[in-house]
Amino acid sequence: MRTVYVNGEYLPEDQAKVSIFDRGFLMADGVYEVTSVLDGKLVDFDGHAVRLDRSLSELSLHSPVTRDELLQIHRELVARNALTDGLIYLQITRGAPADRDFAFPDPDEVPPTIVLFTQSKPGLADAPAAKTGIRVISIEDIRWGRRDIKTVQLLYPSMGKMMAKAKGCDDAWMVENGYVTEGTSNNAYIVRDGRIVTRPKTNDILHGITRAAVLRYAEEAQMEVDERPFTLDEARAADEAFVTSASTFVMPVVEIDGTPIGTGAPGPVAARLREIYLEESRKAAI
């Protein structure tokens, strides 16, 4: 049984409780982060902590713990759960007022709720899909306009994932005004003539922590990067495609809406970026 963290306490998971009046439960009024663990160490923790602070600030929320305390909680959960490879999920909500109300509660009277738990994923860095690639479908992007805030409003991305599974595919790429925004839980890329193309950071997409690291490593490896929107037609005609996220790192995409991308197999750019990312992330993990 896992040990989880709830509002200052380490508890067996079957003893963990959150109020039915918690605004994360009633209003999706909260933010989250997912940090990967490789070889018992945290990957990109600082990046996730910075983005968490930004998400909280955009929603006028505050963290009940300092960054140093948050790091210690992560490390304690790794130790208590003997986690080698996997994920740590963190969620902070606006807390649990005495009753349901659309108006925000007074933060001096209602403290935020914070929960963390681990997910063991043995062999996380050796996912078989990295060698075969994944297949995606395209769906309309009908989410709210602040996708840059990592909120717990994940119903439509979950529906998109299920739409993909219903068609025998792995994921969905969301499309707005003819341009790909991102995947259901990842940032999207194509490769044309050796150049990596991905949508720039705006309110339209999540500012991925893995995305930032991968683009930095790409530039250090003297790969060319174009941060601009791309269409589905461009994606179908691309030499390669891939996605990035904290849980899948760099994952090749080999098919979009039934159309093979390039040779229909993972390409060399995605493979090299995955190799570099894993190597460098393991070196920098804490």
C-alpha cells in the first residue's frame, strides 16, 4: 500500500481523505504537476516547481508549502514508497469552505488543499512504444482559452484520449482554426527537412517542462527549431512527428488519422532527441 501526502500528513492511501466541499472536487478549482522519477531521482523538479508557482499565481492561489518543503515531500515519498521509476502527482486546490459557492472563499479562513502521491512505472524510460511509435487522431480543440495554466480541468483531454482508443489509436491531437495545438497530455511536433516545428508558447498550449528541455537540447545539438503553428496537412506530409511530456519523454508519432508519417516508423530526429533527453535528465536528476 502506498504512502501518500495530504495537508501535512503522510498516510496510507486507504486513510487519505479530502472534504466533499473541496473546490478541486466541486469546481476543478486547482492546479497540478507531474514529476518523473528515474533511478530514484526527480527529473526536472525545478522546472515543475516554477510552472506550479506560475499556475498558482494566474489563479490567485498560494502554495501552503515552500519550494524547499515541496522538494523534501517529493523525496520523502520516493523513499517511503521505495520508488525507482515512476511519477509523483501533486495537486493544490483552493481548499474546502463550509459550503459550495461560486465565489472564492477568503484565503485567510480557508487554507488550500495539497495532496501528493506516487505512481510506480518500472522501466518508464524503456517504453516499447518508443520503438514502434504511436498513432493519433485529430479532434477539434474546444477547451477554455487558458491552456497555459496547468489546471485539473481535464475532462475534454480525457474524452479525446477515449475518442482515440475507440478508433484503435493511442492519442489525439487537438486542432483549432486548422492548426494543431497539442496532444491530450503532451506537446506536439513535426520534422520537415531536418527542421523541428512546434507551436510557440502562448495561452493556447501548456508550456511543457519537457518541451523546454527538449528544445534546449535540440539547439545545443545544432538542430534547427521553428516555433510556429503547423497544420494537419503539414503534419501528414512531414518526415517525422513526435510528442513530449513528463511521463513519455520524447515519443514518436507514426500515423495521423490513418495517414503514415514519413516511412511510417519512428524517425532519426525523435530517436536522437529521446536519447539526449534521457541521458541529460539522468545526469541532472536530483
